Amino acid sequence: MNNYNLDSFNSQALDNRVSQVMKRVYVKMFLALLVTAGAAWICSCIPNLVYFLAANRWVYWGLLIVELLMVFGISGAVNKISSPVATLLFYAFAILNGVTFSLIFYAYSTVSIFKTFIITAGVFGAMSVYGYFTSRDLTKIGNFLFMALIGLIIASVVNIFWANSTLEWIVSIAGVLIFIGLTAWDTQQIKRMAEYNGGFSLPRLATIGALTLYLDFINLFLYLLRFFGASRD
């Protein structure tokens, strides 16, 4: 009886930990999306800034490289810096991402951007729920998706110089499918890290988990925008 009570207590404690982690993950991710959307909207209201980014391609790409370095930096240093600093860097990244996102309002209508966001939220939510509750081990799928993501990046870089419409179409479809799958896989991975501690404290795990799902959401949104985005012209 005592062993049963102890097991029941441990199981409840584990469920509470996982629940706390996932709540913090989704809250931080949602706030980061709001920060990005707000920064993008504010910057889009400054025509000179938008025109500057559009006209100076290397500046724009430079900002994207800085964003990439920030992602690697936060992921690599999350256990070496305090949780508040990691969270601050995450939101700083979200702001910078919003600056580069301002060009979206320059290229697409506000209505189509909003519609695409709603579609993205629905798809992301469904796949994240699936990843959280499924009893299926998604590890093999995750490994395949990671390799597919590398191929997607290579194809995208090649098409920057080749500018082939057929390849662009293939990349767009592949991007949607890959990030749909990654959303489920990453959610399951975060849940497992919460269950087995994963080498992170609860606040740090919430930050790295929020960053991971934030990136899934953003990339899924960008690829869906290629299909549902309507030009401002």
C-alpha cells in the first residue's frame, strides 16, 4: 500500500512538472509571437526603414545571420546563463525577427497576413496537441525531418541564385510538411525533457522549449504565406 501511494505521489508530481513546463513554454512562445508581431507592425509603419531594408539586400541578410547566431547562442548558452538573461535574449531575438518581418507588410496585404496567421495557429495547435498526447514514439520521424530540413535549406539557398519557379513550389510544399511534422516532434521532445529533467531547470527548459516551438510556428507561417498571401498590388 505504501509503495502504491508513493508511486501515485511520484506520478502526480511528474504530471505537475510536465504541466508547469508546457504552460510556461506556450506562454513564453505566445508572448514572443506578440512581440514579433508588434515589432513588425511598428516597423512597417516607418516607410523609410522598410524601404531601406528592401533596397539594401545585404543589410537584410546580415540581420538574418545575426538572428541565426542568436538562436545558436541562446540554445548553447541556456545552461550557462541565468534564466532571466536567457528569456531577455529570447525576446530580443523576437524583436529583431519582427524588424525583418516588417517587409511582409510591404509585400502582402494585411488581411491575407492575418488569415495566414489564423491558419498557421490552427495547424500548429493541432500538431502540438498531437505531439503532446500521442503514445507513438516520433523519434524516427524526427530524425527523418531533420535530414529533410537540411535538404530544404540547401535547396532554398540554391534557388536564391537559380530562381526556378518549380523548385520554389516544391520547397514551399516541403517546408509546410516538414514544419508540421517538426511541431509534433518538438512538442513530444519538450514533454520528455520535462519528464526526465533533460539537464535543464524548469525555467530554462521553458525558454528553450518556447524558442523551439516559436521557430516552428514562424517557419510554418512563412511557408503557408507563400500559398495564402495576397500581394498588396
